[in-house]
Amino acid sequence: MMRKDKPYYLWIDQNGVIERAYTVAELRQKCGGGRVTKMYQDRPRIELDGTIGKMREAIHTGYVVGQRWFTQFAPVEKPI
């Protein structure tokens, strides 16, 4: 079902399988249910001056739904 008020997100799992959903709840339903947890990645911290710092920080990169790990991609519109 297409909704004009909100764009759908593209979700890609660890095997490269693509799902399209508006929300995490809809993604969970399409995957057959299961527990949903946030997925994080450890990355170096970028300082205000643009240099890479010595400290590291956790970045929220996606969701784990059941046995599948999803990364979310949002549509971007940029005027030329």
C-alpha cells in the first residue's frame, strides 16, 4: 500500500534481501514476527574540526528482526 504522506524505507538484510516498509513494526510483520532490537556499530568519533579522534562511539545502524539484520536506507531528495 503506497502512502503519499510518508516515504517508505528500503531495508537490506545481511544476505542482500530487500524489504520495503514504512515502519519497523511493518518490517517485523513482513518478516514473520520475532524480537526487534537495535543494531549498533562501533566507529571512531569525528571531532568538530573534522579530524578523527582517539575515542570511539556507538552508532545506531539498523535493527535485528528475528534472525535477520537490517540496515535502513531512506530516500534523499537533493535539488540540482
